[in-house]
Amino acid sequence: MVDKVSKEKRSYIMSRIRGKDTKPEILVRSYLFSKGLRFRKNDKRYPGTPDVVLPKYKTVVFVNGCFWHLHEGCKYARIPKSNVEFWKKKLYGNKKRDKHNQELLEEMGWKVITVWECELKKDKREQTLENLYAQITSGH
Ligand SMILES: [Zn+2]
């Protein structure tokens, strides 16, 4: 994989990635793009409409909000205290659907990676993105 982005450009992109509270999926896409990866966004042809589709690596990435996708063991993924039954049904339903979509994608031969919003908070962001890149490109 030839990295076509200059050092200056990359450090500019990284400083933006580190410094700002950008939407999580935009952070992930900017980073992957800065690393020279090319991908499709929100491709509806795939189960669950993955945020990032990398055909070359047969990999899809979901960038999930901890609340809506009920990130297990995460402090941001709490069932609200009012309308408990509604929220339980809604959020567990989302989680079940995510799992189903992941299984479908895996059956189709795709590697499925989920990045959680809480892993993209400023203190963890750089490590998370580096790990993601390594996961995508491992074996290539
Ligand atoms: Zn989380």
C-alpha cells in the first residue's frame, strides 16, 4: 500500500482529528482517507448500511453510537429511566438487528469491524484509529 499523502498533510489531518469534536463517522473516514484507504460510504447494498465499505480489504466498518446501539458495559449505554419498556424494546431491537446484519455480512465473506463512539473520545481516539487501520489492513 503506497501512502500518497504527504507528511505535512497527514499531520494537518491528524491535528484536526485530535482536536475537534467531529461526528464520529466523519472522524473515522477522514483518518482512513489520510492513510490512503479508499472506500464507499453508507452503501445501502449491504446489510445494515455500513458507514465505511472497503472492497479491496473485504471489510466493512460500522461507527456506532453507544446509546442507540447499546454498547455493552459502556456508561453511555444506559436504558433511560422513564418509558423503560419502550426504550428496552427499541434499544435491544437495534442491538439484535446489528447482530443479524453482522452475521449476514460475515456469511457473505466480509470482515466486520465496529468502532464505538466512546472509543473516539479525545483521549482514546488516536489509539482507536490506529488499531482500526491495523485491523483493516492485517493480512494484506
Ligand atoms: Zn461505548
